[in-house]
Amino acid sequence: MIDQVYSHTADLHPWFVESRSSRDNPKADWYVWADALHDGNPPNNWLSIFGGSAWQWDTRRKQYYLHNFLTSQPDLNFHNPQVQDAVLASVKFWLEFGVDGYRLDVVNFYFHDRQLRSNPPRGAPDGSDPAVPATNPYGYQWHRFDKSQPENLAFLQRLRALLDQYPDTTMVGEIGDDDGLARVAEYTSGGDKLHMAYCFDLLGEPHSAPYLHGVFTRFAQVVGSGWPCWAITNHDIPRVATRWGGAHPPAGLLRVAAALQFSLRATACIYQGDELGLPEADIAFEDLKDPYGITMWPEFKGRDGCRTPMPWSSQASDLGFGSAAGGAQPWLPVAETHRALAVDLQEASATSLLQHYRRLLSWRRGQPALVHGEMALLPVHDQVLAFVRSHGSDHVLCAFNLSDRPATWSIPAGSQASHLLEGSGASGAQLNYETSSDTNSASIAFAPWGVAFVALA
């Protein structure tokens, strides 16, 4: 699968070079251009995710062009059918080349409001939106008109129709939206748009059982026939070890997080380094490469802390990344805090987090309920998140103590617990039965960060 960014190009792209050259060239309308207001200001209040106005003045055309990201990344005008056709021609080129599919960056940014209406105010951000740090003015708006427009659905249908001509291909879309779950449902429903999509609801700091129960409850309400791709870290977010675990993340937390992720009704997406438990790297300002972090420093340090080189060899000066061999430096410095978590050390340990990931994934492949099954949430609990995955006659109760304290959780009446499933590597749970003349119930005693997979009769 290859990563493709269709919402914008570089300002050095031949299309944009031609588009900015005049107002009447063949590609004049291939990008989003707008006249200044009478006072010289941009046409509306849209903001760039990376700071400041989303409009950049161009002296050649004496107009503003739209850039939802960097000024060097002008947005294509998808309202122009020629732009859509050109993008689809690029998609077809790679399909003919033999790719298996696409990860589509910012897939809800393709279209903008034709009328260029200003976004309504949202007020000062409270930090609850995992996609936008509270220090970013982008969070002060409801992004009603600069992205996630209804016209996007028809284009996604065109995109899917093209992919369907090539067997065994797939697409996963990245969605950053005020209501990401709703967009995931909308963009994956009906089997005629994206195959799967992900948003940022598991990519923030909250991770308690009640919080996650709320996320999955909301998803169940809106998803319909849609299909998610759940991730707990990606290249835009601080690593989960630090984000959820702090400066000294408990080993049990990282293990229960993996078990939970692989048990959800979804395609699981692992970000490189999650399987090693890598913490967020501390990057000095002078070593930053991310324009986002450089602009927002020091309160927001950008995304470079999760993008450092993978630690392969604990004894190598460059952690085995390969930079020392030719004397070249990698794009970002290696993190010394990653040395003790290098792959070679974890390969040699049967109890490492890397081996835990491998056991979980291998075991999951043999559990039809976890691969294909429906998902039914069980009642909310302060410490324990629990749900049942069902496929045909297979029913698996999945329960996770998402706290650093022991917990006792009663299996709901009517659920006939048979036995704890073995082979997943999950631990820290004991199944207890209680039988009397008028009751037949079961409960699970959890150690801190305990996990239980229970076969239901």
C-alpha cells in the first residue's frame, strides 16, 4: 500500500506553476483562488492547521490561494472536474503498476465550500480534541465549510469504482474532523466509498474504561455498515507509551492496550515502534524538522518525537539504523531512551512486548469472532471495559482492566462463561464461578492491567 495526498500539491508542482502564472491559463482554476476583501484581507476566516490564515497572497495573480497546511502546499480545487479526472488518472497509474491499495491522507479535505463562507466560532479549545493541540488557534473554529463537504462523497464513490476494477485492493482514509466518528461512518458506509477509515478518538490522552466505553458507544450509534481502522498511535500523535503512561509507562498498560486494540471490531493499524513500547523522544529545538512544531514551539513540540529512527541494535552507535555506515546523519537523531528497547534485545526475550504483540496477532488469526464478528458493548464500569465479539456460534467475551488497581467484575446474567481462552499471552485474570440453589453466576478477578478472553457457551 502506498500513501497518497490528493488534497494539495507542492507549490513547485507544474500544475501550480502554471495555475499561478495568470488568471486565464488552462489550469487557472485547478487550485482554490480568491480575491481579497475590499480592505485587503483574505476572503474568509479559514485557518491553516499549521498556524495562521489558510490563505496566502500571490503577487502574480494578485489573489489569495488556499492552503489548509503549509503555504508551500496549495489546495487543489476538486470542484473542477478536470482536477478529479487528473487525480483519478494518478490513482489508475499506480493500480496498473501493481499496488495493493492506498492510505489516503486528509481524505475529508478534498472539497471546500464553494461560497467560501467563514467558519463559525467554537471558543477557546479545552484540549479535549486529540487532533488539535489547545495551543493551536485552529481549534477556535467549527470547521463547517473548509473541509468535510457533501460533494466529497460522490468523489469517493468514483474512487471506489476505480479500485473495484482491480481485485484485492483496498483503501484506508485518515479523517481529521470535528466529528471524526461520524465521518468514518459516512465515508465507509454502503460498500461504495472507502473500505476503512480512522479518526483521532483513540489518539488523545484519555484512556479510562468509561472514556473508551463512550467512544465505542458513540461509534456503534453512527457506524451503520461502516468499518473502522483503529490505531492508538500514528505519525501525528505522541507515542502511546508516553501519552497514556507518562514518563514511566507501566508495562502492563502497554500490554493491555495491545490486547484491546486487537480485539475491537476493526482493522488494527500498528504504528512502528508501538510493538517495542517506545516512548516519545525528546528532540532539541535545533534538531526539529517538523514545520508544525517549529511554529508552535515551545508549548507544542510538533510530531518529530514519534518519528525518530527505529532502534534495531542496542549496541550500535546509531541503534542499527544505518546512518553511521556512510557517515550520513538520519533526518532525525536517534533517541538514547530507545536503546534498552531495541529489537535485538526484545527478540531475545520471550517475555518482551515485541513477543507479546506477536503472540496476540498469531492467536487472533485463529479467532473468527475477533476477525469477523459483531461487537456488543457491556455496561460501563469504572475500571473494566468489556464487550462480546460474536461470529456464528463463536462468542468471545473480551474484558480489560484499564487501571493500576485490582478489580472484580461480574459477568452479566445470561452470559454463560465457559472458560478462559489460552494462547493469547493475556494474563492477570481469574474466572470465578458462584453456584447456589437460586443463582449461577461468574465473575472475573483482575490484577492491575489484567486481560481476560472468555469463551461463552
